[in-house]
Amino acid sequence: MTREIVFSPEALADLLSLYDYVADQSGESCAVAYITRIEAYCAGFAEFPERGMRRDELREGLRVVGFERRVTIAFHVEPDRVVFDRILYGGRNMEGAIAQPDRDMT
């Protein structure tokens, strides 16, 4: 079963912030390439979403995976979609960043 890939508003804001940071540090072309790799990685969860470490102590059903040793991706799996909740760069405090989101995102 292929699931829809959804980025929460917070995850989209994380991607934009990460783009700005990488563009400032390494240039726009590097930033575009980096964000594109993250998005492609996330798209792969449509087929095989049950990955990563479960973090039920933070929120029931939450899963976490790393990306290229600098990014932590937090997500949850629903019957027909995978929702990416946060995309945190460079060791940001995940416990503080993960709040109980509204699960009725459209």
C-alpha cells in the first residue's frame, strides 16, 4: 500500500528555515540540493513507512529517523498517509520541539 506523504506546517517551516541557514552558509545551490535530498528521502516513506525508532514516550505513534547525520526527522504513520511532524537540524532539542499536534491536518 502506498501512503500519501504530508508535511505538517511546522515541518514546512523547518524546511524553509533549514534552506535559509544552508543558503547563508554554503549558497543557494547547496541549499536547494540539500532540501531536495530531504524531500526525496521523505517520499520514500510512502512505500515503507514503518522505519525509525519509536518515541512513544514523547507522543504515541511518533517515530524518529536521522538524515545525513545532521537532521532528525519526526513523523507518524496513519492508515493512508505518513505525516512528517518536524525536521530538526543540528541537534535541536527534539523533546521541546515535539508538541502534541492537531492530528486532523488536511
